[in-house]
Amino acid sequence: MFIAALGMCSVVIPACEATKQVLTSAPDVSKLFGDWNLSQLGGKEIASMIPSGGTTPTLSIAKDGGISGTGGVNRIMSSVDLDKLASGEFSMRPAASTMMAGNQQAMDLEANYLKTLHQITNFRLEQNTLSLTNGKETLLKFLRAGS
């Protein structure tokens, strides 16, 4: 509802349902900001894919749209389009990474993780779980670090 004061009288203009839906359906992107630990890749639990002594892939999303984290071996850096994020889209720019070597299983996991990150088009946030999707299916699932 919109109320405007015009001199001594006021006008009440009711909002239409479509406007209410648009205003309430915009995602709260501030809840995306912070650190996330990968829990599923392609529907499979990540714990079963990490080699002994390996590191869980991570993703950190900064308020300025900066993305950082690790693929399990190398550090990754990128950014996400904040305007698209506000409309529910997840559009990540090509990632750069350090060039360290690891064991083959860890390197394969990292390559799969990075390839999958670039297939993401949408996101869903439910409490402490971030699901990144291609619009049809969840490709990556993260848990908020520390939860």
C-alpha cells in the first residue's frame, strides 16, 4: 500500500499482487556473504572424494562480489555479478588460481569443482546451506563455515 500526503488530504493506492510478489521474491543476498565449505559435488558427498590428508574445497563471497577460496589444492579468485545476484542469478567471472601441484585424486577433484562452478546460473539459500544450481538441478552444495 502506498500513502501520499497531498496538502490536507491523503491518497491511498493499493499495490497490486504482482508488485507485492516482485518486492517479496528478491533474494536477500547479504546472507550469501561469508565463508562456505563444499559438502556435495554433483549430488555426491564431498567427504568421500577428498584424498587422505586432503582439504575440503571452499568458497568465500565478499560484500563487493569478490570470490575466493580453495579448490582443495590451489587458491581460487574470481568475482560474481552483484546486480545479477540480486535477481537470483549466479554469474561468476572466469576464475584465476595458483598453480601448485597435488596428488592426482586431489587435482581431479579440484578440476571438477572449478568446471562445475562455471556451470552455475542460480542459487538457493536455506538456513546454513547454499545450493548452487544450473537452473534445473543442484550441482554444488555448501555449508556455512562454522555451522
